[in-house]
Amino acid sequence: FQPIINLHGEPRCFYEAQLMLRTLDGKVIPSAEYLPSAEAAGLGSKIDRSLMLNVIDTLSKYQLEGRPGVVFAGLSSTAVQDNALLAAIQMHLKATGLDPGRLILEIDEPALAKDLAACQAFAEKAKSIGLGLGVQPFTNRAVSMEALSALPFEYYSVDCRPETLDEEALYGAIDAVHAIDRQIIARGLED
């Protein structure tokens, strides 16, 4: 879990769950490097389920220790097609007694653009369970504002690194999120 600094002064602690692989020589490989290949090999659903079960177990342990927190978990682009993912999350939440409001599932913007209907169905089921939703990364290039405002996503992650979005595109993405009155998670601020 990596902490997310909350600039709104809310008392809740926010974290980002990052599933990283370690090579035999100890090098850490972030999901951005291995996930595209894993998805192409058809492993996206298995990785999503493994990530979510680990996140729920860790959050449950934190809850027993009295440590508050909300975790953002980035899912693969195939997550919205996986009918069993939300059922597995719901069953594990019940088994551990974890409040589903402590989990924010993040869907990537290209997945939204690729199959808006599947994303809508996934989002509705996730909300019925009590899960939070986010879009990560958000560029404001793939989905219309009308579609975005109709989706129940509360958080939009914007990558602020110069190599990701130029200044005009960055401000456009931020303005789009403000226009639909949602929260922004700013990533890459150090750059």
C-alpha cells in the first residue's frame, strides 16, 4: 500500500494498492510494466482477483488493529468483462466483515471508451455492493462528458507528469472533472 496525500484535510487515510512483482535478483517490477503482457496472455482476471483478495485481507487486518483507511485498487482493462470478479469481492467482504466503502475500484479510461455499456453494468453492480469507483488514468480524451457525468465514478486520477499530458491537456482533464463535480487524484506531482 502506498499512501495518497489528502489535500482536502479529511480525516480518512487513503492508500493505493500496487501489485508489484519481484525478480529473482530482487528488482521490483511495477504493474504498468507487466500488466499489458499479462492481459494479452489472458491473465488480467486472475491478477485482479488475486489483488482484490489480498487488499481485502490486508484492510481487514488493519481494521482489527484500529487503523482507518480507504484503498484505491487499479484493475486490469478486462475487469469490466469479468462477471465473477465482483461476486468474489462481495463474498470475501462478507467473510471478513470489511466495510465495502473502504475500497475504491479503479477502471482505466480506455476500458470505459471500449465498452461503455459493460462499464455501466459493472459500475452499477459495484455501487450496489457499496464499493467506490474511480477512473485511472483520466485524460479526458476517450469518453464524452455526457457519458462521464452519467457514470457513478467518484474519483478521477490525473497523471500530472509532463511526459503524460501537456499543460493544456492536463488543465482540460482537471476542468472536465470539476465540471462533473467529482474528486481528483493527482498523480506524479513530484514531476
